[in-house]
Amino acid sequence: MSRIRIAAIVEGHGEVEAVPVLIRRIALEVDPSLVLDIKPVMRVPANRLRKQGELERSIELTARQLGGKGGIIILVDCDWENGCPKWDGPELLQRAKSARPDLPISLVLAYKEYEAWFIAAAESLRGQHRLSESFEMVEDSEGIRGAREWLSSRMPTGQPYAETIDQPALTQLFDLKVARKARSFDKCYREIVGLLNILNTTDD
């Protein structure tokens, strides 16, 4: 039985609770025997993380949580003007790795919002939690602007999508396999699997 130490840096209030759920679900698929020690999630707004020195500072603080042993996953919505995971991701990852080259670090930019991944797996969420039975499939979930608002329109009138409540709940429910048709979630899935596999050979 392997014990994995892992910490996360996110930007949204909902991700603070949702990302540990996501990591645990993916870990269960990778190896049910893994024992995860997920440290308290650090929340840092994306506009701060993108500033020189702020990402590095956050990495250092997170590394201290881990006691210098374990891995770090950074998950941020890539919803800023002209933001693109393909171009912005490598630069941010290089900065993160330069801050602590002794630790395995993965970075994922959700395009444009984490919630687009729920829309990608719409068929698995029909009638689940607070979503309508008529929750429809969308060919390009990542092409939707305002995924949270889109979800709100499929929820009971007067009860809009609430990030801190609905994001963790839907993360527990959505079909991971189906959601991988969204390119940024496929990237997220592969990054978490890769990080877990690395830690499974180095942690104790």
C-alpha cells in the first residue's frame, strides 16, 4: 500500500473543495490501493499567479506544507483575455518548476472554465444533483462562454449555480471518461495520472 503526499494550488473557491475530490477519483481509477495525503488546498487568484514572483511564492509555501516531499498540482481557469493553455501553460509550468526543481509539479489550465468539463459530460449529469433531466449534450463544451451561467440556466429557477456547493458535488458525479473529450480535461486527467505515478515510486 502506497502513501502519496500531494498539494494543490487553485484560483477559485469551488476548486478548493472540488480538486481533492477529482484527485481522489482519478487515483481510484489508477490504483485503488493508493493512500492519499492531500494537504489543504491553496487558493490564489489567477491574476496574481501570473505576476512574476507570485507563482514562485505560492509554490514555496505549498512545498512547505508538504515538508519538501510530495508533488504539486496547479489548476487554474484560463479565462483571461487572449488566454490559451497551449501558449500560457508551458511558461507558467517552467516558472513553477524553476521555483522548486526538487519536486514533481504539474500544471493544468482549464479552457476556459472548470465547469466546461461538466458540460462535456452532460449525459452523465442529467437529473443529477440540481440539474434538469433535459440537460443536453454540447458538441464543443469548451467553446461556451460563461459555463457557470449556462449551468445556472439548467437549474431550478431562483437557485443558480453556486460554485462552493455545486462544483464539488458535480465533480463527484460527472463521468471522467466522457469528459475527456474536452481537451483541457483530457490534459488534466493525464497530468494527475502522471503525477500520481511519479509519486507512487518516490513517496512512502
